[in-house]
Amino acid sequence: AAEAGSGAPVVVLDPGHGGNDGGAYGVGGAVAKTIVYAYALELKRRLEAMNRFKVVMTRNGDEFVSLEDRVRIAREAHASLFVSIHADTLPEGGADVLGATVYTCSERASDAQAARMQLSADTAPAGG
């Protein structure tokens, strides 16, 4: 959570992939990293227009940002909400599938990477 009295809640937008990591590739050469970055910029514009949130992006352009750096950016910004945006592809015939996947924080790590991130959070100094 954002520090008390620090102003507007901070929303960190994390457009997945970037740089040499294109993510999923779709029809006509669509690349996930490009689609999610454009989506994140539009979401940022709309959130800022509400004048209720401070918005921070984990990347600004076509650059690779490691998972550890994405988490660091959110922590340093004192994020109230971290939104990681990805675009997936579906096999032939899956075009009628719609929806979103939502992951939330858990008290227990689901894999080794999550355990390392949990340990990092647990041992980080207060306020950062």
C-alpha cells in the first residue's frame, strides 16, 4: 500500500515482455510486446485523466525489464496496485474463447521464482 498521506494511490502498469522477448506471436505477425505496450499506454492515459491515481510504467518503449526489476519498480513507487498485462495466443479453433486471467498475492509461493520474490519482499527494509 502507498504510504499514508503520500497523495494519490500508485498504480504500476507492467506491459509484459519487451526488447528481445517478444512474447506470443499472433495472426498477421502481431507481437504480444507491442500489443500490451499500446494497451498499457492507453490505460495509463485513461487513469491519469481521472486525476485520482499516480501511474508508473515498468517500461517505456521496447525494452526488456527483468522480473526482479519490475518488482523493484513497484516497491520503490509504493504501489497500491500492480497490473501485469500480457496477451496470449490460442490454438486453431480457439477463437471463441474470451476472458481474462487474474492472479493475486498468496501467503504461499506457488513455485521457486515466487518463493525467491516472497523472500525478497520479507527481507526488504521497511518503506522500500
